Amino acid sequence: MNNVILIGFMGSGKSSVGKVLANKLQRNFIDMDDEIEIGEAKSINDIFDEYGEERFRELETSYLEKLFTKKNKVISTGGGVVLKEENVDILKKIGTVIFLHTPYEALLNNLQGDLTRPLLQRADSKEVIKNLLEKREPIYFHAASMIIQTKDKSINDITDEIIKLL
Ligand code: S3P
């Protein structure tokens, strides 16, 4: 089976779902944000702070390119990975792209008090989430070949649903 790739907004559960899914499918799990943090020996927060978002986006693409050699993995991506068409093309080439669709209210709840996401470290973070979501949601829908609604579902439910559809 091909790589399985999870896309979706920050806080939609890509990493948590990815870990459980990989376990159930007996595959290795790759978290793109972790790959970047390990490879650069810096947290995502520090990369944004020291080099800015644009540099982070370049790193994101270069780490994605390394995935061409991978097979049979479960891969979770950063929420902004779909912003570059080039990245979406790579994702579609290397596997089945699954969008975890989570409604705004649930995202707010999951992201409340988060300190790890540089884009949300501001007083008007709710507004930022709303605006980013409006901009990105159509892109996630377009990039994905499979859409999973996560509302009111457990990680167990979500992973079972994905497995049935694969
Ligand atoms: C980002 C999402 C983050 C991380 C970075 C930027 C975004 O990943 O890549 O903070 O632009 O949505 P998660 O979606 O795993 O939080």
C-alpha cells in the first residue's frame, strides 16, 4: 500500500491520528514538523523567530522532497503545507492524501492555550484561526482524495474510518 498522508488545520489531530493509524496498520509514522525540528535541531517556534515564516516554508518543501524515497508510511504534515502548490503536487505523487476536516469551534477548543504554534502566539489568535481557516479550507478540500469529518469522533473512530476507506 501507498503512503497515507494526513493534511488539515492546526489542531485537527493529524499527529495523534497518524500515530494510532500507523500502529493499527503496522507502519512507520513520520511527523513532518518533528522531522524539521530534528533535522534543524530547533523548535518550529525558534525557526519562525530566528528566520521567519518564509524560511520555514522553504524548509517544509525541502523536507517534503525527502519523502519521495519513502513507501508504506503514515505521514502527518504541518497545517500550512498546502499553501504551496508545489507541496500539494509532491503529496499527491507520494501517497493518498486525507483531509481531517474539523470545525472551527473544535479547533478553537483544541488550540486553546497552545504555545507551540508560532502563528497563534498573539492576543487575537481566534481571529487568526478564523481567517486562516477561511483561506485554507478550500485548499485542503482540493488537495485531498479522501475527507474525514472528525467532529465528535474519537481517534479510534477516525482511524477505523480511514482504514475502511483505504
Ligand atoms: C503551521 C502548522 C504547524 C507548523 C507550523 C505552521 C501552519 O503544524 O507546521 O507551526 O501554518 O498551519 P500543525 O498543523 O501540526 O500544528
